[in-house]
Amino acid sequence: MVDALVNGEPATAVALDDRGLLYGDHLFETIAFIGGRAPLWRLHMARLTADASRLLIPPPDSELLAAECDRLLDGRDRAVIRITLTRGSGGRAYEPPAEPRPRRILLRRPYPSDLDTAREQGLWLVTSPVRLASRSVLAGIKHGNRLEQVLAAEAARRAGADEAVLFDAEGRLVEAIAGNLVLFIGERAVTPAASGAGVAGVGLRALKELLGDRLVEAELDARSLEQAAGILVINSVAGIRPVRRLDDRALAIGEPCRSWQRLWSERFECEN
């Protein structure tokens, strides 16, 4: 059984001098496959190509990646495949090679079994003590430098929470650890405006395409969280999960969330 491919070949390890391992010099996409297909493939490939160009890594061929994903699926209806693109090996310390030879790492894992419960019952979020770097040149990129998220996840685990909300060093609300945020404030559904931190999420992009001007961007802060009557966490694999509790405050799971969940399921999770 093949669980991973490296440059198209079955593998259980990568080269010890891979720059992704040594320096976090890589980017990645985590893609849900349902009914043997990836409903958000177009958006994942668009982000992967754009991010690779920003990092000056030659972008991969999407048809090649699709063929490798199909090989890993091996007839499975549901699975999650992480595509990691590293700059490969070589270079001199931080200085990358003049002509990089990227390394493709594809890893298959089971489709999450607890999504229905999380979507129905909601998540407990805490405010993370970790602050994201502000005005980063890497803002928006799904790059491999995830230590801020690792520290935030460990803090949330120790608190007993499911997830956490993250601010940047200047006090702007950015995202959750592994997803983007939507706040219901008054009559508006608002997501934090793109800033110098965080990831440009594929799940959020798909939701924006579905909802149009019903979902707007705005600069948000701690006061915005206090004003929110409801909060959602969005990512491309888990879809739309409501927040039932933020720190010590209970939150309602309203009809907008349920209608958006139904819309998401109909559009992206039907297997026929």
C-alpha cells in the first residue's frame, strides 16, 4: 500500500539535506478528496502556483500532481492528501541553489472522522497568547514556517480547547490556528482583512465565491470579538465549523451558520 510519494516514487523518507527540512524552505496544500475528486482543486492549484512564484520556487505541473494524487487515492472515495513542495537540496546555508530542483512530497491520510460532531456541536476557542509577526514578507503564503501555529496549538491543548484565535503583534485579529474566521457583528458577516500576517485560506476563498457580498472584509481587533454574536472557523478540509464558546463566553450557533453549512455540503461534499 502506497501512503506517500516523493517525486512520484513510493517513499518513507526524504533526503537529509532537503531545504524544507533544514530551513522550512517549502510550501504546502492540504486537499480533501470526496467521491474520488477534489472539489477545491482549482483554488488549491492557483494558490500553490502563486505562492511558489513568490518564493521563487519553480511551480509544479498541476496535471502531474493530479495524476500522483489519483495514484495515492487508489480508488478511495474519501481521503486527505498533503502536497508539499520544497526547494529541494543544495545551496549554501540559507543561500538557495541558483537552479533549484524542487521536491514533491505527497502524503495521504484518512478523511477526518469527527467533522460531523464538530460542525454540529461547535468548537471551544481560546484567545492565544501567541502573537503572529506583523507585516511579514511571507503574509498570505501557506509556507512551511509554522512554529507560531505549533506554539499556539500547544497552548490551546494545555487549556483544553479545540482551537484558538490569533492576533498579530499590533493587535489585529488575523485567523484561527488552522483556519480563517468569520464574525457575525450586527447584521454583517465579517472576516479579518488581509494584513501582514496569516494565510490566504482556500476554504475562505471558496466561501467568498459562494456568498458574494454577503461576506465582507474589515480590519478587526479584540473589541470586534467582544461584539460578535457568533463566530465560524473555515478551512478547506473541515469546511464550516461554528464556535460554541470563546474563552469563558458561550456563543449561539445561528441559522446563517446552518444555511452556509448546507450550502457548503451541497456544493463541495456531494459524491455524485
